Amino acid sequence: MTAQQIILWTCGYLVALMVVIYFTRANPRRVIGAMAGGAVAGLLGIGAITLCERFGWWWVPFASTPYFLTLFYLGLAISLTPIYLITWRVNRRFGLRGLAVFIGIVTLIGPPRDYLYATMFPKWMVFAPGVVPILADGATYAGIVVVGHSVMHLVAGPATADRLSRQPIDAAQLVGPERRKL
């Protein structure tokens, strides 16, 4: 993986983040909470990559330049941030059961996605044979979602504390021409 590929990948996820911010109607406090969740989960992701490489479960080649790991971390943190805005909405709408289902879906979909990327781009990631790398990848996905969502919750508060839309206008508060428009 080259620095240019990481920059392009990060820019794509930055656009996705803007789209998710718009459609989830997240307030600035929630966006900051999601960014904090992405930052912490990005560290967890880097740690999982390092740990699993030591166990020989997978290999992600990093360039030896001093800025490459920082660039990779920033890209990872930005790519994870939209997930926490989605988990916020899922938690707000469906509660902890919905969040648990979301984590289960991510855990099941994550490893096949990574194996597809590893097949298409073998210079980006290589998995060892067997079931253990699959289980480790799924556990990493689950951990990333749980940790990032928890950090967002700590920073921005519970999902039910946010107002999602404008409150209805009380007609008694309006006077003059504004009242006739209702």
C-alpha cells in the first residue's frame, strides 16, 4: 500500500463522513464524539494489526517511511468515524438490542470484506490459512465498533439526549402576520 493510495482512500472516506453527517443530522457535539471514537478505535485497529502480525495470522505491509504509520492511522480513524454516527442512530432508534444486532452484522461482514480486499490487492494484506485469522478479524471488527461507540457515548452523551429535528412551533407564541401563516 502506498502513501498515495492511503490519501485517496482517506479522501473517499472523508466524503462518506460528510454524507453520513448530513443524513444522520448529527450535531457538532455528536460529530466530535464520533471523531473521538474513530481516533481511539483507530489505535485499537493498529494494535490489532500489530498483534495479529506477531501471531502470524495476517500481514499488512507498512512502508518504512516515518510518516506512513501516521498517515495510515489518520486514514483508519477517518474511515471509522461514520460508523459511530450510524451506531448512534441505530442505538437511538432500536436501543441496545439494535446496537447488538449491528455489531453482529459488522462482525459477520467484516472478515469476508477483508478477504475480498486481500484477494484483489495482495500487496495490501495477506491472511494466513485457517479459521483463527477469520475469528481474529471478526473480533477486531466487533471490538472496533464497541470501543468507538463507547468513546462517542462518553464524549457526546447518550443517543437519546440529542434533538434530531426542530421542535413544533407553539401558535400561542406567534403574534401578527406569523400567526396567520399557520
